[in-house]
Amino acid sequence: MRVDGHTRICGIFGYPVGHTLSPAMHNAAFTALGLNFVYVPFLVTAEHLPAAVAAIRALGLAGVNVTIPHKEAVLPYLDELSREAGMIGAVNTIVNREGRLVGHNTDGRGFLKALTEQAGFDPAGKCALILGAGGAARSVAVELILAGVSRIFLANRSPERAETIAGLLLKIVSADIMVVPWSEKKEKLLAEAVACADLIVQTTPVGMHPAVEESVLFPFILLRPDQVVCDLIYNPPETKFLKSARLAGAKTVNGMGMMIYQGALAFTLWTGHPAPIAVMHKALQKVAWPDSRNP
Ligand code: NAP
């Protein structure tokens, strides 16, 4: 990688940011295409977020990714939002269009692309159950709605958060969105949602490295071979949740594809070039699963 007077800078704003795998993925892609770009992590506190966003303009950065905890907080500092980012209410990618900062959210579309590529799943007319109601759940829900899903069940540890998301979504789309309790005491309602679901998406951080022995409570015994079960976590490659779903006969998809495709979409927004998916995949595997030869 060369750095000279023409190098364009991309990066990621987050706090913390030391764990990010995005630099490896994007820098490998820039190198593969011979693009004079570099991607660097920026540790940005909440207090410094407005100044950091202003610096995108001042320093002429090509754009940045935005991660925890700034995905929602960054909205007021941008000039424009894409349709998806507006619907989701969160931004994970900023593009600097000659000083005009445009916020995008590529998480949901990245998820959908991975789902299509890896499971051949078309959401049109289907029923989905989303476990969790945080930012990732919201981006997945919006994208599934845009792709024509007929019904979404939302289940969350704190039901009021699921109610809030359902309320926000219903204000902007006409979709069939229902909140179901996620507790052992009311397992019948969850069982009905599982029975209806063609797609089940686990969006909580439970089971993520290093807590790999943990899993959310779920009636795996009810799963069928025609159902697709996704976990947005990619480290480990197969969470305890995903393994239980696979052993119960469902088709499973981990979060690696979403990670790659959300990055690929951002890459194209910044550079105007199609992303080298295979290169990004390889670079990401190398840093995410260094001990695994064939995950
Ligand atoms: P978030 O906004 O903090 O939301 C976390 C969600 O998980 C909330 O619904 C929370 O429930 C729930 N939760 C947390 N701990 C739980 C527990 N012990 N039991 C049950 N529920 C629990 O986080 P996020 O941004 O949505 O991210 C969620 C996950 O998605 C993370 O693992 C992240 O790495 C992953 N992700 C992956 C990709 C990818 O490219 N593969 C992209 C984005 C996110 P409460 O509301 O009750 O607190």
C-alpha cells in the first residue's frame, strides 16, 4: 500500500474501535484494485463526535463507517440521509460528496444480500421472526419490509424496546409487525411465531466471542428443515445458537456474509468501484478466524 499526496482516506468512527476488522477488509480491497485509498480506525468519543464529523469535510476524507455508539447520534450532523438510513434511524456509512455529507445504512442490505447468496432466500411474502430489538434488528427489519416480507414478529428481552421499534416502523410502512413475548412463562406465543416463521434472525450479542458457551433461550425442538436461521454474529463462525438450529435441521447462516456485504456496499459508495468480494472475504476470515483453516 502506498501513501502519497493523492491518497484518499476512509475510516471508521467508534468507541471502542480497537476490535474492528474493517481496516483489514477494506485495505485488502483497495490494494487488490490498485486504488490509492487507505482505511484507518478513529477512536471518537461521544463528546468529540461533532468535531470528528466536521473533520470529514475539513480534511477531505472520502467517507467513514460509523459504529457503536455513534450510529444514531451522528444523524443531526449530516446533510442528507439515504432512504434506508432515514427509515432505520441509524447510519453506518458516511459519504463525502464534495463537502456534502450523506448518511447511508448498508447493514440491512448487507444482511439481505448474504441471505440471498448463502441461503437462496427471497423474503417476498414470507414470515420472519427477529430475536432482539437493537440497531441491527431495526436494519434487518426495514430491509425485510422493503424486500416484501409479509409479516414480522419481534421478540426482545425488554418487550418495551420491541414495542418502540414496531411503533416506529408502523409509522413509515404498512406492514404486519407483531411483538411477541420472549420468556419461558409465555412460550406458547413464541412457539406460534416460530411455527409461522420462514426466517428466524438472532440479532443479540449473546454467544459472541469470548462468551461462546452462551445462547439465548429458544425452542429449537420446533424448528423445521424448510426454515432458515441466521445469527448476525460471525465470531465464532458457528454460535451455540446456530449449532443448535443446525442440529435441529434448519438451514443456517452466520454473520460473516452480512459483514462482508455491508462493507462491500460502503466500498462502492466511496470508490465508485464494484467491491472485490472474494478478496474482502479472505482478508476478513484471516483476521476473524486466525486459528481456523476451514471454518
Ligand atoms: P444493540 O443495539 O446494543 O442491541 C442489542 C440487543 O440484544 C437488544 O435487543 C438487547 O436487548 C439484546 N440483548 C443483549 N444482551 C442480551 C441478553 N443477555 N439476553 C437477551 N437479549 C440480549 O446492538 P446491535 O447494534 O443491534 O448489535 C447486535 C449484534 O449484532 C451484535 O452482536 C453485533 O456484533 C451484531 N451485528 C453484526 C453485524 C454484521 O455485519 N454481521 C452488523 C451489525 C451488528 P434489550 O433491549 O433487552 O437490552
